[in-house]
Amino acid sequence: MRSSEPSGSSEPPARARARFLPVPRSVPAARGFVLAHLDPPPGRGATWPAADPEAVALLTSELVSNAVRHARTPFTVTVEAAPDVVRVAVADGDQTRPQPSWPDPTAEHGRGLRLVGRLAHAWGVEEHGSSTRPGASPGQPVGKTVWFVLARPVPAPSAPGATAPPGAEPGTDPAGH
């Protein structure tokens, strides 16, 4: 699991948040919600979105499917998009920390977090408070947030007309990984 996030741009990200029920139809609804917020906000250029929308959709589906299948609690999806980075987070009420698995080749499920780990520039899990943990206060939120970040790929320096974004060297990952 990669646990650091790219530094992002100097522009504040556009942020949107929505709450969903733990039912299968929430997976395409959450995916559509996230994709709708990748459109450029007014006044932002044609360089939007920061990341490949298909990769954002796939990784969103994986995190949301896990919330529906395993957490079984209402969950919140937050998308933050800036010119050079997209961050999607899924917060649910389950305290179980997700772990990538190595399922049998014939298994129908169990590969999602491995996909997230391979495709995202960064991903991680933030644990929320727990009434069973020492020092937790009553009424403190319980659960976790699983997130991923996709950054705009830097074109290879050998590509015709390719240039690196300001502050990045050609051929380096803008996320610093």
C-alpha cells in the first residue's frame, strides 16, 4: 500500500461529496457521481481532468464495491479534482481495515485492492475513532476512509512536443513516487 499523496497544484481542488446506501445500485451511482465531477469547473482549461476517467471510474467502483460488500453501512464518497491530481475517498462505518488479497484464480472476487495498488499513484486507509479504543470519546465517528490518488501522467521526454509540467523534470512522476 502506498501511503503518501502527491503534493498537488497550487490551485485549490474542486470538491464534492455524496452519501450512498450499502446496496449494489450504489456502485454505478457513485461512479457516475465521481465522473460527473471530473468535468472542468467554469474558468478552468481544457487540461481537465487530471487523470484518465476510465481509471478513475474503475478504482471508484472497486472502493465502493468493497464498502457495499464488506462494510454494509451507509458510506460517503468524496471527489477532489485539480488540474494535476484527482483524489477519491470512500468513508464507511466499518472498522475492519481492508487488505489486498491473493484469491484463487477461479475466485470471482478479491482482486480490487490489488488493482487500486497497481493503478493509483497513491492509496491508503485512514481509521476513524472507535468507541472500543482506549481514549475514544462517546459519539466519535467510527469506521475508516479508503482513498486513492491519480495524478496526470508526465509525457515521456522523447515524445514529439512533450514537455513536463512546471516544476517537474521530464520523465518523472508528478506525484513524487
